[in-house]
Amino acid sequence: MSQDNASPAAFDGGSASSGTRYISVSNQKGGVGKTTTTVNLATALAAVGKRVLVIDLDPQGNASTGFGIDRADRANGTYEVLFEESTVDSAAVESKVPNLYVIPSSIHLSGAEIELVGAKNRENRLKNALAESKLNFDYVMFDCPPALNLLTLNAFVASTSVLVPLQCEFYALEGLSHLVKTIERVKTSFNPELELQGIVLTMYDKRNNLSNQVADDVRGFFGDKVFETVIPRNVRISEAPSFGLPAIVYDMHCIGSQAYIHLAKELLKREAKMKEDRAAAAASAVA
């Protein structure tokens, strides 16, 4: 795997496409499959030819580990981009997955929350860094920390949408309403384009009545904002990060990998429908 800093030439140059989708994968609860969803959904999108950048905003750096980026190769990453010590273009490194690049997290990111408190223009730092990039991606995905803090706020301000992985277990809905309210506040105060992309049910066990009950409750409350695809509990998904590989690369045929492939297809289908609806609304407004 090449860990050399990517150059604009590696991405065919040009300015960032106006059609780029910026997706924050977020849930303030830990252990819900957030990083697993980021890593494998990004991989599935890259596998169908989409150009994808994953920005690891979690100080734990699990997404970076999941893509096999050694800690020794993380000296130039998200922290440096946030504090203008580096650019998006120079911090992005190639992953083992074609079409997929990563800006890794390092231990320095653990102190970023405190440093950002007194920083100028603190909530727009990531958005501004991306605006200066000359790289061209179809998707930029932010792996947010399990907290609604300034790192997450930076991701939300830079995003077009938020994708929420939700564990099919007791207390799953606890805090979800707070997250939705946070998205609305960010939309009102900082980023009018931000929307709830959808909710992905994770760690689903069809043999467990509680999983079915949670799934029914979430669908009953959020309706079509909940993806039809559910991510099952799967040992192969759990094993993959220890090999520095997305589950889809580690074992493409396991049920977990197949679920993420279906999720990517559903996301693309939904986004195509949203694009059609926006075009129709614009045409109607002109008429």
C-alpha cells in the first residue's frame, strides 16, 4: 500500500465537483457500527467506480486502522488540516481500495477539541480546507467521533447530509432525538443545505425479538428515512479491522459485506431520486 502523500495528478486534477456529496457518519453513542459503516460503505461506493475520500475525525483513529494505515504514517492528517499545517490535497493518502483515499487521524487529534474552543472561525475550518482543495471526488465521508463536539460540528458544517448508524439494541433510540435536533440547529445556524441522509440499522439479529422491535419502532417513527437495508451481526465484519482491511475486501461474500454492498446500491438509488426531485422542483419554479 502506498502511503506517499497523494498529489493532484493522482486525482486527474481539476477543482472539486459541484456534485460532490459530503456525508457525515455520526452517532454520539459509541459501539453502534459508525466506523464500520463509514469504512465499508465508502469501499462499496469506490468499488462501483465512485471517487471517495474518507476523513477520519475520531481521535481513536479506527477508520484509519480499518484501511490499514499504520500509526507511523499518520503524521500528516486531520489535525494538521484543521489547524492549517497541511492541506486536504497533501494529507490524503491512497488506501488499498482503488478510487479511495483517506485523511488519517493521529493522537494529536485528541487535543483538537480544546484547541478549537478558542480558535478563530472554529466551526468552518474543515469546510474552508475542503473549499481550497483541487481534488475531485464524488463522495467525501467524515467518520465522526462518538460525541456531538466541535470536531463533529466541523463535519456537519462541511456536509450535505448526515448518515446515522443505529444499533438494534436496548437504548438504541436514546439520544437519537438529540442528534436530530443538533442537525436542525446546525442547519439553521451554519449550514442550510444539511439534511438527514437516513438511518442505518446495524448489529441486527433476526432471531432476536428485541432487534425486530427496535427496527419496527425506528421505522414507525422515522418512516422512509430508515434504509431498507439492515446490517446484521457478523463475525467477519468484526475480524476485518485486525487485518487492516474493509470487510468487503477481507471477505466480500460474507453476509455483512453483502449488506454494505446493498446499502451502497440503496444510497445511490435514493440520491438519484433526490436529484430528480430537485430538478423537477427547479423546473417547476421556473415555469
